Amino acid sequence: MNQALKKRSLEVLWNPCSQMQDYENNIPLIPIKKAKGVWLHDFEGNKYLDAVSSWWVNIFGHCNNDISNKIKEQLDNLEHVILAGFTHEPIVKLSEELIKITPKNLDKCFYADNGSSAIEVALKMSYHYWLNIGKPNKNKFITFSNSYHGETLGALAISDVDLYKKTYRPLLMEVITAPSPDLFFKPYDQSVEEYCEIKISELEEILEKNHKQVSAIIIEPLVQCAGGMRMHDPYFLKLLRKACDKYQVHLIADEIAVGFGRTGTLFACEQANISPDFMCLSKGLTGGYLPLSVCLTSNNIYNAFYDEYKNLTAFLHSHSYTGNPLACAAALATIDIFNNKNIIEENQIKSKLLSESIKDLYDHKNVIDIRQKGMILAIELGEDKVSKTPFDWKKRYGIKIYNYALTKNVLMRPLGNIIYFMPPYIINEEEIKLLGNTAIEAIHACI
Ligand SMILES: *Cc1c(COP(=O)(O)O)cnc(C)c1O
């Protein structure tokens, strides 16, 4: 069945983020029959530990009974309804919950159905706010180097990962790119505080020159995930919030990947005790069940759109499946789990186990950096530890490690030469050990 389904799949399906030719010889295409907890099962009795939470969405395991049951209940009542002119209980309740658990000053929820779309909403709302209050020139965005905010044209424009962006550059709006506060580049003899302050002064130079044209600054708080799990200090976020206030530009927090407990707090912004003007959430929002995203913002922003219809200040953005009740039910069930269990506390123990599981790698000559925030642990590989010289990407060590790990029943999908663990929070101690041992073995076997 594995082979037969693979063959049928390759006839008709164009997989995401794939050079399809790789599936001939370089990378297996694995048909999955079912999944439970952290385990994916194929048709031939093989299983794979989902160490990447199926692209970072699955936080409480596959086929989680609590979430599945809530969706099944919802299915018999209301599957979907147009959200213009109508509302429904799951979305009202979800909005109430989100406003309760996110940082203060986030008072209104606007929904879309994937992360990139939530980013588009934030960009349009930010610009439109300034337009509505009589500042039409504030129409530029500032992003950080190596950032990632999605693949639709607006989201891609404010991203900075060349692999995804370069090809489409002629199609993209121009943005201003500020140097990222990535700690990977911090000189050894500099303190974290000093480094953050230098990075903020570089940003302030840009703001000083451009703030009259700048609508918003967008950041992935604490971890640039698609950019290779690169991390910065919460202190930078504090300084960033201050700079945004000083220069009157919005702060958009893209917590699509880091939200819902991934970095050790429910939201990454909490670690800096800041509130953004917009917060985008998706991925873990539905526990990895159904596509849903939300852009939260303040009453202050909302009120700039609130007027008589004839003044044409309304936000006329929409998606067909906005606020889908089944997705809302999954999100409510996910938030219920956070409310009823000590997930954040238990994750502290698990994140320690994660780092212990790979402690033998610290001395490996090709391990140039090991970094961690909460339930994200990354191992960066390269030619040389001291100079942090990267491997030539053409060697594709990441793919070799990926293939090796699959033979050991682990799905570990590196980002280039960065191996990372971003497992569902329900992973147990034994499974964490398997992850660690597999990473160690794979690195020794493949490099
Ligand atoms: C995944 C991701 C997105 C895009 O979300 P999609 O649902 O894939 O469109 C945006 N920002 C960040 C930080 C992400 O990790």
C-alpha cells in the first residue's frame, strides 16, 4: 500500500516546499495511514515520532480525544455560517478567551484561515488605521533580517529568507530591513544587554530617518523559526516596544509559531512584559487540527475604523471561511487544555529533558551552536565551531540527517543545516530520549 499510494500521489499531487524530483531518489514520500499522540503510522507498520509537530501546529498530539470530541459535538450543530451579518457562539467564546489570555490592550479579534492571511490583515489594518486618522504617508513596513512571515505576496514581502523570497522579488512591495537582534551573531565579549542596545540603536537610526513613512514594525518575538530557530533576548522586545512608541509606529507581533506555550510562556511577548498593537496567531491555535488564524488588536485601532458607513472607513477585508465554527471548536478545546492542565509548568521539565538528551553534542566539532527557548531546541551544524562557518548548502547534510532519522522512526525535518526539536507537548521522557539519541547518531553517521 505504501508504494501504491506513493505512486498515485506523485501522479496528481504537487507537494508544498518540495523539489518534486527529490521524491524519485533523494527523499522518501511516506503515506500516512493514521496518527495518535506523537506517532505517525504508515501502511506497512512503520511509525515515526513527529518531532516537528507536523510543521509546528500540533501541540497536544494527533487525534487528541478532548479536541476530537469537541469538534464532533460542533459538527452536529453548525458546520459553517457566513460571518458578515451573522455571528455564532464558538467564535464569540473563542474571542472572549483569546482576549483574556493574550497581553493587555488586545481587545478585538479579526479572523482569517492561515498564518499568512493573518499577517496580511495586520499589514492592511495598520496602514488603514494611519490613513483613517489622516496620515496616508505611513505606508512602509520595517522587518528584521532573516525574518519569516508567510508565503502570500504581502507576507513574503515583509519576510527576509532568501530561499523563499528571492525568486519573487519583482512581485513584492518594498520594505525596510533592520538588522536582526539574533544572538547567534553576538560577539563573545559583549553582554546581552549591550548587544540588544546596539541593535536597537541601529533600528532607531532607521526610524529617525523614516518614521513619517513607517506604518509598523513586524517581529517574530524571541524566535525566528523558519529562519533557522534563531533566538533573541526578551530585553530587545522591551526596547523595541519603547522605540515604536517614541516614533509612533505600530508593533506587530507575529506569534504564529511561538504562541501557545512554545517558548516557555503562553505567549512570547509575556517574557518582555509588552503588548503589541497587533498580534497574529495560528498554527497551535487549533491544536493542529484545522486551519484558523486571528489578528488581535486594540480598541484604539478598532475605533479609527468605527464611523458612519458613508465615510468609507470600514475594514472591508474577508475570507470565505472566516470564523469557521469547527475550527473555533478545536481552538476552544485547545485553550481548555491550557486552562485545565499545568502545561506551561510541565513543559519546563520537558524542555530540560530535551536539552539533556543532546548534551553529548556540545563537544562535536561540527556543532557550532545549540540554543533553546522552552519547547524549541536547535542544533546548528557547520564547518567550524570558532568562526561559525556554515556548511556549503549544496552538501545537503540536513537531508541526509532527515533520511537517517526516518530509518530510526523519527521525523526530524531540519531547516538547512539546523536540526531542531519542536515536539508536541505530550511527548514523554522515553520519547525525548529517542529524539536525542537519534539526533546524536544521525549527526555522527552523516557528517
Ligand atoms: C508558519 C508561519 C507563518 C505563515 O503561516 P501559514 O499558515 O503557513 O501561512 C507566518 N509567520 C510565522 C512566524 C510562521 O512560522
